[in-house]
Amino acid sequence: MPTSVCPECSEEVYVDAECEQGDRVTCDECGSSLEVVGLDPIELDLMEDADDEPIADDEGLDNYGF
């Protein structure tokens, strides 16, 4: 089974041999959500949380601008 290194905690992360770029995995050691960004060699990067995305100017505001 291929492995890579978690960019958050530097521990070894096992990746499915059939993985494709864009697949998501979780580090068993620190629980970080990771994305496969490279295949040869396997390379992982931290996934951004949906909560971290900026809100558009008019998104999430009511009629009073709050």
C-alpha cells in the first residue's frame, strides 16, 4: 500500500493503491483531512475547511445588511 507524509504532523499516511488526484484521505495520527495532489510520488496537502472560505459580499446577509 502506498504511503505519503502528513503535511500537518509528519506521520506516515497510507493511501489506497487505486487513488486518484483529488481523492480525500484522513491522517490516522492527527485527524487532518488531506487531499491527494500528486501521484508519482504520492503527495498530500491539507484540505481547506468549508468554514474557512470567505463569504461573498451579499451572501449570508439579511435585508438590513447584518
